[in-house]
Amino acid sequence: MNRDEPVPVYRYQIMVPFRSVYRFNVSHPVPNTTGPERTGMVIAIKDVIRPPQKKNFNDVYIVYELMDTDLHQIIHSSQQLTDEHCRHFLYQILRGLKYIHSANILHRDLKPSNLLVNAKCDLKIGDFGLARTTTETDFMMEYCVTRWYRAPELLLNCSEYTSAIDIWSVGCILGEILTRQPLFPGRDYVHQLRLITELIGSPDDASLGFLRSNNARRYVRQLPRYPRQQFAARFPNSSPRAVDLLEKMLVFDPSRRITADEALCHPYLAPLHEINEEPVCPRPFSLDFEQPSLTEDNIKELIWREAAKFNPDPTH
């Protein structure tokens, strides 16, 4: 980083990250996102600040670029939001998500407040504190996705889930842009499922194949039954193509949910779709920090090496 360059930045501190391995594994952000940063899809790391000596390494500061606002503030402001705004924001979200998913990363906490926007309406995905690789076995369900944006498979404690959970969250965000209010503001898990099924209809048995637990399938079957609403009637003032894409995102069965790559090819996004501007990661990310067998000292050493690669001379 050129410290003589007057670039506004935001500082994020990880306080004493090594005293609790569990706490660190829950709270740390994805450390090496330099690929998507360069293409402007996720928030950029500008610097990593650490002490000069490893013996004093008890906290670390990650310095991000500073954005002007976030999508939550925009949605719930008095500013007019046109269909062009909606398309523009959605395209940028999906473009970033395509890259992230191609790297075998699940964001796991997509919501409007984690989508950062500058004065030019450039949107970048932020807050990777709950992100995990798709190869991990311990996903820590209780720390995954704010409830209002949580996919049915997470609400039903499905232990194995895919990038489809992020697509569900994007569908909730799209619905919130269209209506200027949260789509499924559930008070608890039960209410959340009810709001979902009131809109998309109660699932049939064919849509429950992703649930390995007989108890979970039995629970869903005994819930009150709701017919599927007509999305065109639920979103009467929205673009029919936007509503069609929304329907393809809000599918109960994750295996039938549209992917980020497929969504970018949807007719609603045709005016912006440019395959050469929608890159994929050249190789999957490997998060050595996520190995459950790592000790406190192991994690400290890994973070020190990563910080040293980013900022070899912490005194400047």
C-alpha cells in the first residue's frame, strides 16, 4: 500500500484472535481475496497492520477500502429506486457471487447491509466473517446467515448444503429491493418457514429429497399447508422478468434453485450481461485456517505468514 496516497479506508480489527481457536474460526474474514478485489466484485483489502515482532502478535488490523453506504440504507431511504437500479445492483451481486462460488467459497451471510455501495452505485460484497469453503464438514449452522435471508435447508438444520444458500439470500434481497421491505421478516424459525411457504407454497415430497433426516421431513409434512401465490400478483409493480428471476431463486429444493452463473444469463439481466466481465476464479481457495485440528500456535503462525506476505514491513 502506498501510504502517501490519500485513499479513504475503513479499519477492521480482530481483537486477540488467538486465545480462542473456536472464536477465531467463527470471526475471521477470508484472508486472500485479491483476485475478486482486482475485478471490483468484493471489498478490497488495502493493508494488514501487525506488530513488528511475532511475540507481540495479539491482534491484527485489516484495512479495507471505504464505501459510502450499503444496500440496506439505500433500500430503506426515500431515494427513488427504478428498475434500472434494481437490475444494476442485482447484476453486480450475481457477478461477485459467480466468482466467489467458482472459488468454492460460500459467503453464508448475504444481506443488504453486507452489500457495500459507493457514490457511483458500484456495489461490492463485504463481510466474509462467516464464509467457508465448500469442502468443509463442520459448517457451524448456528452462525450461518441472518434469519430473514436464510434458506429453507438451513432453517431445517440440513447439515450438508451448497452455494444454493447464497442464491436464496439473493432472492430475498431482490424481493426487498422490489418492495422496499424485507420479504420474510420472521420472528423465529417457525414463523420464518411459515412466511416462506405462504409465498412459494408448501413443498411436496419430491422437494424434500435434500433432507436426510426423517424427523425433518416429518416436521415439514405436519406444518400447515399453503398454496403457492402468484408472484405477478404479489409483485404487481415490478418487471415481469425480474419477478420470473425471483421465482427461480426462491425455490424450496436447493437442487432446483438457479445458480449465479445461470442467473446472469437470465433475460432480465440481458442488457448488462457480458461474459468477459464475469470472471471465474482460476483456482479454488484453500483456507488453511479452517482445519479443526489446528492449535492456537498453528493459527497464530498462519495468520502471521499471511500478514507478512501482504505487508512485509509493518513499520512503514
